[in-house]
Amino acid sequence: MGISDIDADGPIPLCEPNLPGNEKQYVADAIESNWLSGGKYLNRFEKELAQFTGATYAVGISSGTTALQISLLLADVRPGDLVIVPDLTFVATANAVKHTGAEPILMDIDPGTWVMDLNLLKGFLEDSCYISNGCCYLKENNRQIRALVTVHLLGNMCDMRELLQIGADYQLKIIEDAACSLGSFQSGRHSGTFGFTGTLSFNSNKIITTGGGGAILTNDEAVARKARHLITQAKSHPVEYFHDLVGYNFRLVNPLAAIGAAQMELLDEFIRVKKDIAEYYRTNLPDTGIRFQKITDHTTSNCWHPALLIRGSRELVAFLAERKIESRPLWRPVHELPAYQNDIFITENNHSVKVSEAGIMLPCSTSVTPRQLERVCKTIALFLTQ
Ligand SMILES: *Cc1c(COP(=O)(O)O)cnc(C)c1O
């Protein structure tokens, strides 16, 4: 946790970037080297991401959203296809599906862990889908379900062994949206390394940041090569401007990767602090009237963003704001957003709606001080007694 309280009653931000290390020095070095698109920091950052996660390859990319879009394209998702996505996630997960011309099937979540409900998923696949020629189709309209994106929500994961089995049974490519979960493991294996690909985000609120950026993790050499090809305009000749596909300009640039390389030096410490913050909330908030996210068995969350369920969550957000403490409601269920109202939503008990309505995300900057955390807890306790 942070070293000193500059102002004990000052504003407490939600989740600020923290760049206390070699960020400036590496960016200056990248600029002085005149390597701005590719360069040594990009190579280094990718290598270190692969090392940290245990993925064979990490491909730097412009954002977590484009990492998902490219992953879906590499999974052969085409316009008119269907892709299963959890209903509770940051909207980018579903947007990436739409960007490929496919449509999401929004799957409800488990009320305890807040990640995709695998029993609901299995029931849906058994009852509403069929397999023909090794492909999965929705009975209702005979459209192909090509892939499934699981989201490691706030650092938690679903049971990946079970999900991979479902993927194998129904011929679905499994993509892991690991934007929230750099530093989360299940049975000793890093999030984002189980499926066809995993995607990371280095947006400014994530556990490490490059301002904007992302990565695709994969163990498949051909997938990594194709990803690089697609995000660099699909140029297939070293000199001639010959492009063998409709490519994209989605590279992560060297000066941003330089920030990332410096942030990698701090990642272990950031994870430790995030876990301390989550532990502080769990032990210092009142036991009644509050519910935390249940972490799946055999899973170690990076505790990227502590959140809780409470009656009157929106009133609590306002109550905290009046006391200069920044918090946020949990994401709105995707099926409630205007662009997704015509998409299929699979649910039995509307858990995504209930969790979203009661959900609030708490301050968790890695620079937060113990006194600030104490203030947050006391203010929530005060809210509960009024
Ligand atoms: C942040 C985030 C994204 C998007 O990442 P960007 O880098 O902002 O594009 C996608 N999915 C989830 C779950 C996220 O939290």
C-alpha cells in the first residue's frame, strides 16, 4: 500500500494508474532510439508477458477489444455466426463479437461467482442446439455457434476444465477475455492460457497499463503468426505492397510497450497490493448486508477490482461521492443495452440483472493508503446503519 497520506480527507479515486518505476526512462529511450512502431520494448514486453503467463506466445495489440476481435476472426467467426458471451461483462466483450458481423448469445451468470453459469450453458446446448458435420447450430434459426468467450470477471474464473470439455463436446472455440485477470490462476495455470486464445488489456484502469493496449496469448505458433499478420495490414511481401487479406492496423506501438515493460517490473508487487486491498475489505466491512464475489474452487484471483453486493447500491455510490470517495455501479447486463436488445439472452433467474443492480465497485488503486481504506470501510458501515 502507499507510503503516506497526503490528505487524509482528500478524494479517494476508484482505480488510478500507478507509474512509479522506469516508465519515463523507457519511453524516453524508445523515443531516442527512433523506433516508434515496432522495437525492442515491444519484443521485450511480449516476451515478458509470455514468461509471466506461461503462454508460448504473446502478441501485443492496440487494445483488449481488438485482441478479442482478432481472436474471434482467428477462430473463424464470420458474419451471421453466433458467439456465446456472458451477459455480465464490460460491453467490449460483446462489441468485439458485433465487430466481426456475428451476434452474441448472452448467457446468464452464476449468482455467487458472477461468471458464466456453466450448468445453464450445458442445458442450453443440450436443449436448444444440435451438432451437424462437427459444427454446432442453434435449432431456432440454424445459425452456427462458432465460439464462446468466457470472461474472467474482476479476476475470478469459471471452472476451465469443465468449460474446455463443453467446448470440445460442442465444437466451440473457447476464447478467454482475461482483460481483468492478469495474475489470476486456476490449478496453477494462468488465466488466458487454457483456451484457443486469451486476451489481455492494458487500459489505464487495469492491473498494469500502457495507457491503451492489449495482448493475445496463445500456445499455437500458427495462431500467433496469423494474429501478427492480421494486425499489421496483412502485408505478405517484405517490399511490395501486397496484402493477402483485409488486414487491420491494430499494433501496439513501441513507446507504449516501453511503459508496459516498466509496469511488468512492478506486476508482482501490484498483485500483492490488490490482494491486500481485497483482504482488507473482506475483514473490515460489516458481515451483514454485504455479499462479496465467491471465488471459484482451485482459483487464485488477482483481486483486480473488489466489488460487493448491497441493497441500495446506487444510493451508496452517491453517499460515497458526497464524501469524496469514488465508486462505480457494477456493469449493466449486456442484454439491457440498446445495441443488444434484439439479441438472445439465456436465463432462468435473471442473476445478471440482480447482481448488476446490487453491485458496486470499490476504490482499489495500488497507490491507496491504509487510512483511505479505513475511511471507505467506515463510510460504508455508516451507510448501513442509517
Ligand atoms: C477492459 C476490458 C475490456 C476491454 O479492454 P480495452 O483495452 O479497454 O479495449 C474487455 N473486457 C473486459 C472484461 C474488460 O474489463
